[in-house]
Amino acid sequence: MAYVIAEPCIGTKDTACVDACPVDCIHPKSDESDFDNEEMLYIDPDECIDCGACVPVCPVSAIFAQEDLPEKWDEFTDKNSAFYQK
């Protein structure tokens, strides 16, 4: 997985990252049926191309390269992957 969305996204779900992503790998989008039911957004590890376009547009600094993810948020790597295994 190239990038991970972590705890600061919970409750925020700002979709600037969705708009910035060139490969459409961040979900749920605001027009998707599960948007209101999810507490945060998730990056698809199989679709992410490691471009980093999402990082600077996140207003709460919730997106990290996997190797830079703070240890306290390690579980978010699995949370991002699990969203796409439903």
C-alpha cells in the first residue's frame, strides 16, 4: 500500500483528496450510498499509484505514505485494506 488515510479523517471526510486522485482510488465518494455510513475515507491499496496527489490537499493531514504513518495509527493500514475487501 502506497498511502494510508488515518485517524484525523474520522468525522471529517473532506473529499478534496477524492478530487485530487488521478486513478479514483479513494472511497467512499460523497455521492456513493455508503458515504454517510462510513466514519472516514479509505485508499484502495491495489489501485493507488503512489503519486501523492492526495497528501497536500487533505485539510486535516490524515494521509501518509505507509512508511511515514505514525506508529500510533498502524491499524489504519489494515482498515484501509479491509474497506475494499467487503
